[in-house]
Amino acid sequence: MVQVPIVVPHTNPPPSRPVVQMPVHTNEFPELWVAINRWAQVRNFAPARKLSLNDCVAYVIHTGNGTLILQSESLIAYWDDTQLHLGYAPQLVGGQLFVHRLDLIKNLEPLLHTPAVARADRVIVIDPGHGGGNTGTRSVTDGQFEKQYTLDWAERLAPLLLANGWQVFLTRTNDVDVTLPDRVAFAEAHHADLFVSLHFNSASPDDREAGLETYCLTPTGMPSAMTREYPDDITQVFPNNSYDAESWSWALQLHRALLRTSFYNDRGVRRARFMGVLRGQNRPALLIEGGYLSNPTEARRIADPAFRQRLAEAVAGALK
């Protein structure tokens, strides 16, 4: 593909400017566990409607932005048709459903706001995962490495974002290994308003796992949805925790767009701490796992250039 000059890493960065953060309400719910109907009342929603869902009790709340389904004793929630992973399972007490305050503030409140960067000169850094000797996982169908597919996805995405009015920078434009700290520093040097890291997944030797996962950093005080055997210290505070709400909102928006476009199995929007490319970011940041190269069906789809073009169009459409 033809390179667009603005995505070359050595392009001069734009001038520094403050990033506007999403307003998050914290003072209205001081208790550790909040009755979901009290939240609905404060936000002027109709009371939650109870329904039976599999083996647990679920409650449905209709908001102005979408429909939320919460399940007792389950970390899985649904926003319209999209799966979300909570930090703490909602609890049924005295016939009422209660959610943890951190989930309310960090995961539910952001659903009520559409993420946006209210500037004409908005900057996005796209991070094609891996590169050089850091190959990433390998496709079970054609033997190609993850690093090749992520770069192709990024190169297809860049001109679409340019057409949407973004200034676009790629952390790499060829087959080189860029360290995780250098990727973070690159976004900082270019004063990015948003950072999106592109990856593909693997569960090798298990070839059954399949689907789309989107990650952002876990808020302080909340357990991660995914640890990959790394320590998960809930007391840790990282620079990117200042953007918990914005990262979650952007992750949800891109995840939903990819689901609609590419017919993935939905593995949810998740929180994780072990991803170093997210922790040091001073901006909203997320990481997309665009399917499993260890799954033969998904690996064949990912190998198709038309499919990777659809991935690029879906992300660009969500950021329009």
C-alpha cells in the first residue's frame, strides 16, 4: 500500500495542548454498593425491570444512550448487544440489585456519554502490534506472523482516519521492533488525543477459542478481567488511570463497530493491567485483539485482505 506522509514516525509532532477529560460523577454515590434503582432514579431512568436469564436474576435498565443488562453474581453485563466485563459481580440483597461503586463510576456512568475530541486538529496514534524480532503469534493456516497483519491493518486504517479529519501517526511503518516504552513515548511526543493498539490473538494449542476482545486499563481498586498469570495489584496507580472513563467509552465504541461489521463472536470489552503499552499513556488508550490466529476459521478470515479492509473501515467509522 502507498504510505501517507503524515503517518511517518519522524513527522514533526503537533504543538502541546490539554486533553479534555470526560466528566465523571462521583459525589452522588458515596456508598460502596449502590442499589441499581437508586442510580436509575438519580439519572431519571425508569426503574430496573427484573427478568430471568439462565440461572441468575437479571435487571434491565433503559437509558437515553442504550439498554443495560446486569446479572446477579456475574461479572458479565450487556450494553445493548455488547458484552462488558465488570470488576465486581452485582449482588442481590433484599430483592434489590446492588453494584459496586467503582463499577458504577468507571464502567456504567461512561456508557451514558458518547466519547469525542472537540477539536479540528485531533491527533490519533495507531500502534501496529509487534514488529521485527518481536513477531507476535503465528497463523495456523498460512504461517504469517501477527506483526505483518497488524501493520497492514494500520496502513489501511491511516488514510481513512485522515479523510475523517484526524492527524494520524503510526508507531511503526515497517518491520521493526519498537519497545513498549518507546510506543508510549511516541504518543506523548505527538500529543495524541487517542492511542489505539492493534493486535491479533492466540490460544495455541487450543484451536477453538475465537472472537473479538477489546482492552483498556483496569481502574485502581478494581480486579482485572484478564491477568494472563501476571500479578494483579488493585492498589497500583498508572498515568492512564486518569482516563479510565474515556478509555472505556472509546473501547466500547470501537468494539461495537467491529462486531457489527465483521460478525465476530463477542468476547467483550475488558480491563487489564499487564499491558505495558497502555499503562503509561497520558490519554485515552485501548488495545484491540482482532481475532484468533490460532483458530483456523478466524485465521483464514484474517489472511483475507478484504477482511482486513473491513476491520480498518469499522474502526474509522467508529472514529468519524
